[in-house]
Amino acid sequence: MSGIQATVSKILTFSCVDGPGNRLVLFLQGCNFACPGCHNPHTVGLCNDCGDCIPACPQGALSLVGGHIAFDPSACDQCDLCLRACPISANPMVQHLEVADVLALIRDNRAFLNGVTVSGGEATLQLKFVIALFTAIKSDPDLAGLSCFVDTNGHLGAEAWARLLPVTDGVMLDIKALSTDRHRALTGRGNAKSLASARIVQAAGKLYELRYLMVPGKNDQDDEIAALIGLVRALGDDLRVKLNAFQHHGVRGPARDWPKMSRDGIEATATRLRAAGLRKVVTPIVYL
């Protein structure tokens, strides 16, 4: 287990929006979707050591050592100019952490935590690490009371779920669109695996939340919402559904010109879902 390493984009030692209670959140680097409307595009790519980020860093926190980007966190002031300079949506400030490193961090913050969430990018691309981490947490008497959650796009096969679910307490699953064509336009991939994952995880009793990012004109059409209602009804009317609103925060490229999803648009859809019998519909607290 000690040799299993994760490429970590960011760590939050406290979050109340990434699962129930107060949670430590690991954002792993790399994603198998290419969403033009991604709010965290710097978590998608994997650094190729091109060096374009180095002159963009005013603090000199980045350098090239042995042909690889070296990051000095003590010099960094979190200006994120290096992220804007990266041509492949990577993060030169990643950390390469072993399970033991993360366990030590969790122990340091244990008194304030209800659980740990692994997010991304796409968490399941580093499946071996996630399984090893959750297994270690559950086998540690001091940490076993923490719940282990995954935030995922669901592009994972049944055999992989069979390995992950036994050590996972909850899954937050993002569905980008119910129409295959719309999903492909929004992510670059079809949605068959994501929809199958929703059924697999719900059957295991571990689908904590279904998340739906609403983008005006892209996946908020009447037939899309009707299909969303049908999916949730099939999974169970008491499934928690979280409607998120597309905004421009963090977004790059042509999607910057997409309209923002308004509060009225979200609330109208929430009202429709509730009228259809869906009992746990959650809407954003803040609109950026």
C-alpha cells in the first residue's frame, strides 16, 4: 500500500459542500471527460513539463529540475497565474502523495471531521489509490468512524465498482445530460456508463446524491428534465437530487460565452421535480 501514490491537485481540510458534515477533500488531478464548461479546468490535464508556467510565476515557485517541473509551496502565494499559462489545462502545483501522507493529514484534522471525500478531476482515474486510502481509513481504529465518499462522473465499469463500493460509504454522481448526443456535446463522451453507474451504486444502497449541472440551452430542455425525472423515479423517489447552476467562474474558452443559469431557471426546474414526486431536491445556496 505504501507504494501507491496519488497525483493531488488540491486539498481542502474543511468542506461542508462535498458530502455530509465537515469533510477533508482530496481533488485528484486528471479527468476522462473534456467538458468545455468545466469550472475546474486546471484539474483535467496532466503536466507534460513544457515549462510554460515558469515565467508566469512572479514568486519563482516553479522551476525545471531534471527535465521536470519542481514546485516550491513555501514560495507560492496562490496567485494561480501558472494555471492560466498552462496550454493543456494542467496544474504544475500538484502534490504526489502516498496513502500514509494522506492518513497523517487526516489525523491532524480528525477532531473536526465527519468524513473524507475524494473528488477531481475524476477521482476514479486513480482507483487503486482511492481503494487503498479508504481501506486504510476503515482499518485504522482512530479513523474508522469517518465516512468515505467519492465524487465522480460515473464513467466506470461494473467490475471496478465491485472493487470500490465495499470500502465506500457514499457516492455523489454527476450526470451531465440524459440525451446521449447532448452528453457527448457537453463532455466528449457518451453517457451509457454514467447511467449504468447510477443504477449500480443505487442498488448497493450507496448513491448519496445525483448531481445535475444545468446549462441554458444545453441540457435544460423539457425532454431533458422529463428524462431526469424518469431516471430518478426509476432509482427511487427519495434519492437526493442536487441541481447546480452553470456559471462562468473558472470557465475557459467558448463556454465563457454561454449564458449563465439563473436562479429562476433552477427554481422552476426544482418546482417541476418536486411536483413530479421527487422528495429531495437541493438547489444552490449561492449563485456566482
